[in-house]
Amino acid sequence: MRTLICGSIAYDNIMVFPDHFKNHILPEKIHVLNVAFLVPEMRREFGGCAGNIAYNLKMLGGEPVMMATVGDDIQPYLERFEQLDLDRSNVLHVKDTFTAQAFITTDLDDNQITAFHPGAMNFSHLNSVSDAGDIKLGIIAPDGRNGMLQHATEFNQAGIPFIFDPGQGLPMYNGEELTVFIDQADYVAVNDYEGQLLQERTGLTLEAIAKKTKALIVTLGAQGSIIYTDSKQISIPCVKPQEIIDPTGCGDAYRAGLLYGIVNGMDWQTTGQLGSLMGALKIAQRGGQNHLFTRESIDQLYFENFGSRVF
């Protein structure tokens, strides 16, 4: 069943500084900061929430449909979509823009300095949910501000259930706007920090947010996650990863598990556990889209962790 994923498609440019930032930044000169870091190691990863979620959902056997805006430099990503057989019919090229991208410099203490250029993402409102055709479920992941507002309204008016996943886009909205998102959505998914910020902005407790939706999902990193639904709290354990290499994209992998579980009518315990497993599989690889598993191997790993089959 086709699942519409509204969100960003981006490049992640990741550089490693083989030293410590603290050795090159003078605290008394922060107000006139002017530093340069030599980064002999650099890699470019395919990323963005829509790209990452679609990649994981396709791996599970779902039918992801990406809705995003991209720039003139998108050709390598388009070739990847073709290789992965991902539906790109609702990926809109905005001329004279760059595709959204992050520039991340990491030092030997894993401190990071990040610059993010939204580029074509700012034109996400040029896409319309109605253009995607027959859709059973949707998600609004971080994207351009106006696009997120518009797509939530369009999902709601069309009667298409969707997950509101504000992510790093949450600070763009005030309490009133966030409350409207919650009222329109069928599900809300946040991490623990975003959950706290959501409560502060809206004045609603997690329990109150859950009552407005079918489910509120709060991920807690290594502590697993909690699903608030039907006045209950379902604890989802964290799956122990083979290695801990890179958390980038783990939340997107988890959300792919949520989407697959919801659209296929799974119970919340199974749905959350599938999301937890997908996050653990991702964290053992660098980048958001370099882990590769078959449905059969995912099913076997689910069995090994939870004692039952998921497919």
C-alpha cells in the first residue's frame, strides 16, 4: 500500500578534523571568531528525511512515494533512486537552486560544527498531496516551513491518516501552530528532546497530546521508546546493535518501521519493535542509507530479538 513521505532530500557532506576544536578556539575571542579547520577526510552521503525513510521502507517491502523538492545538483541522487526502484514521480526539480545539504565537521571528541543550506527545500509548498494519487498513509517529516503546514492541511482534508514528525523543524513553529499540527495528525513521533520542546511550546503534556491522536511515539535513544496509545504506555526495548558507528538516520529508520506497521495493521508492540530493530541495523553503518538487509534477514533478526516473526 502506497505511503507518501513528505520531507527533505539532501546531501550530507561529512568532514573529519583530525584534532580537537578546543585546541583552536580561544574562549576569550569567541566574539571575533575566525577559524579554519583543515579536513583531509571527507565523504558525501545521500540523506534527507524523505530519502532515508523511503530507503528503509522499501527495504521492508513497503511502497514509499517521496514528495520533495530538489535542485540542479540532484542527478546523482536521481540515479540512485532509479537503482533502488524508488518512486520519484513527486520529486520536483526547482531550477536555479541547490538540493538541501548539510556540511558537518567532526573533531576527535565527536564534537560537530554543522551548517545546513535548505536550498530547494524552501519550495516544498509547490508540491501538493493530491498530486500523489491513491495514498493509504502519510508522514510529514522535516521540510520547508510552508510545505509542512500545507501538506498537513491537505492530508487532513483528504482524510488520509498521517504521522506528524517535526524533528529538527520543530523550532520553526509556535505553540499554536504545533497544536494545529497535532489536531490534524493521526500520529505524532518525536524524540525525547523534541517531546520536551513540544510540551513547552504547546502547554500540553505528553498524555494530553496522546489523547488528541491515535498514538504518540517518543524515542529515547539507547533506552528504547514509549508509545502512548489508548491511555496506555507501551515500552519498546532498544535492540542491541552489532556496532555503534553512526546515529545519523536512526530516527528515520525507526519511522520506516512505524509506517510499515501502521499501514499493515500490526499491533503497537510489534510496530514499535520493528522500528527499534531498523534503528539498530542503521546505527552499525555510516550514513543514513548504507545498511542493506533483505526482508528475510530482517525477519530472522526480529525473531532472534523478540521470539516471533514479523512478516
